[in-house]
Amino acid sequence: MESTIGLYKTELIKPGRPWRTLSHVELATAEWIDWYCHRRLHGEIGHIPPTEYETNYYLTSTKPQVTTTS
């Protein structure tokens, strides 16, 4: 978590100074989080966005079969 906070501060907060209002920080944070989770290419998982990796994982993982006995 500490590296994510450091990345957030380095990429968004420090370059955006001085921030005019808290609303500007909140909107910029929401946009950064959207990019971080949905469009950022992550090298450790094959240079695809984290949400795409997660979707692929759940589509390819085996699902337990539910059986009933009567």
C-alpha cells in the first residue's frame, strides 16, 4: 500500500500543486484511480490492465460443481 500511495503522490498530487480546492483533488483522485485500475498496463501480469487480468482469471478458473443428493 505504501508504494501505491507514493506513486499517487508522485504522479498526481505533487505535480498538480497548488490545488485550488478540495473538489479538484477529489476529482483528480477519482480519475487517477480509474486509470490505475482500468487502463494502466501492469508488467507483472503480461502488460494488461488489472481489471482485464481479473476478468480473464475468473473466466478461465474452474468453477466448483454443485451437486445434490436425494
